[in-house]
Amino acid sequence: MSRPIDAHLSAGNRHSLAAYQPQHFLWRQEGAVGVITLNRPERKNPLTFDSYAELRDLFRTLCYVDEVKTIVVQGAGGNFCSGGDVHEIIGPLTQMTMPDLLAFTRMTGDLVKAMRACPQPIVAAIDGVCAGAGAIMAMAADLRVGTARSKLAFLFTRVGLAGCDMGACSILPRIIGQGRASDLLYSGRSLGGDEAYQWGFHNRLAEPEALEAAALQWAAEIAAGPSFGHAMTKKMLHQEWAMSVDEAIESEAQAQAICMMTQDFHRAYHAFVAKQKPVFEGD
């Protein structure tokens, strides 16, 4: 049985994940980096109803976790995620009523909402198959490290559905552009790792044997920065999609003024004066 996320620790409704043991994926903490590993390698790490929900709940809880500054999401056994499990999700969906189907599609969308809402920057480490809902999870991450042998595919039209799944028509064009997103979402074709890097979906490429280390190092470097400032950056990157330029400038003025009240801002100033490297603490 999994061990639940700890109850709130303080008046700020803070949580600790020190004893967290999920049932449907692996979790570990390396310093300030939390590592999620999709762990069904014999099936290329597909998602189930339960793993969707458990991932959603974890990312929602991360809004209240101070000890984790960044997240790495990866898959076990040389693949990221093959999408929804054909036997455990796709088959049952064909037998559901409309209310149940809508409850499911809203639940899967809630995973993306939770990933975008959690303050920690998310680094996806993408190797091998990254398809369907797996491609969506990679898309919902803030940063992506891929391999040349990775294969990205938004497969929804291949199974008779629309390409507009879990925010794909909103988020993907902002990463790779409208035309390229249209190509992938209409065709459902696979995009190799080199092309995904050229298109800007992968931020970086690594050799398969070095992928996890590269993602962890990048996440650790970000975690060492001003975590409050990073959380604000992530929030503004997301919120400004729906703003005019003038509204965005005003929102950023307010956000930056808030950040100027943090101790990390003062630490950076005093470190600069002393010709030292600042040590950020996230407050």
C-alpha cells in the first residue's frame, strides 16, 4: 500500500513528502529535487486511471511543499511513457456513459492543470517512446531534456479522437509554433529526438545513459536559485498567455515588486557587494 502525503504541518498548510510512498509510480528526493519515475517498463510505462489520479494529487500537494524546489519526471527502462494503457484505460472507455467519459477527460486535464500550477519548475527527461498522454506530460513540463532516439507522438487522431487533448491545442503551439503543432496534432506522427530539439520541444539533448544525470543536474542548478523567484516566473509565464502586453507589463511590475521584498533579493545584493556567490533560501 502507498503511504499518503503527510497532513499539514503548520498554519501555512505546509506539507512534507519525506515519508511519501506512492502506489503507482516511484518517488524519491535528491536534496531539493523530487524525482518521479513512471515504473511499468514492461509496457513502456503507460498510465492508468489510478496513476493519473495519484500524479494529479501529488502535483496539487507540491503547492504546499517547501523542501522540494524542482521536479524531474522520467520513465523507467528506456522509455518515457506510452500514454494511456490500452487494456486498463482505452478498453474501459469504450463502455462508459457520457457523464463518466467527461469525468475522465476532466480528470486527465486536471493533471496538466496541477503540473502548471505547482510552483516547482518541472524537468522532463525523455527517452524512447513519449506518446499520447506521455507526450502531454512532457509538454506540460517547464523544461525538457531528450535523447536522439526518443520518439514524440500525439497519437489521438490515430485512435479516432481529436488532437485537442489535455490542453494540447493551447500549450503545444506556444512551444513549437502553430504550424508545427498542427502537423503533429493532425497526423499523430512520431517526431524524432533530433527534430524535436530543432523544433524547440526538447530544450537539450543527452545520450541515453547520461539522460537522468543531465536532468538531475539541471534541476539541481535551478533548485539552487531563488525558488520564490522561480515560482513567480512560472506563474507569470502561464498567466500571461491570456493577457494583453499592457496587462502583462503591469502584472510583472507587481510580481517583481513582491520579489524585491524577499530575503533572497537582499542576499543577492549583499553577496554582490562582497563579491561572493549568493546562497538562496527561498524566502
